[in-house]
Amino acid sequence: MANLELYELDGCPYCQKVTRKLDELGLEYESHKVPSSHSKRDEVEEISGQTGVPVLVDNEHGIEGMPESDDIVAYLEETYA
């Protein structure tokens, strides 16, 4: 089973795009809800170098903090489809 974590914000359309792909592929993941204020997203910045979401962590494949929904969706399709 994949060891996936997703840093996301409720109501974020980019995050929803990634969660739809995770669900479509039947992948389990741990969701980390982040604060709406970018200035309070220290954990996201530590992991990915920026404060935007979504950010994917895939410990099984050495992905420590992938940003950008299009990149994440492409990665998930390539790796798990």
C-alpha cells in the first residue's frame, strides 16, 4: 500500500483535482489540512520550499514534497495507474 500524504486546504480547487485523482486510482492517503493563511503554513514550507497547496509526500518513492496539482496528477498517473 502506498504511503502517501497530501497537504491540502478545504475548498481549494487544485487540491480537489488531486484528491479526485487519488480516489479514482483507489489510493489511500493521509490528509493534512493546512491553515488558510500562507504565513501559518510553516510545515508545508519546510517540506516543499513554498507555502502553496496541494503538496504530495510519497515516502515509498522518495517524494518529499511535490507541489503543483498538474505535476502531482501526472506523477500519480505515471506511478500508480
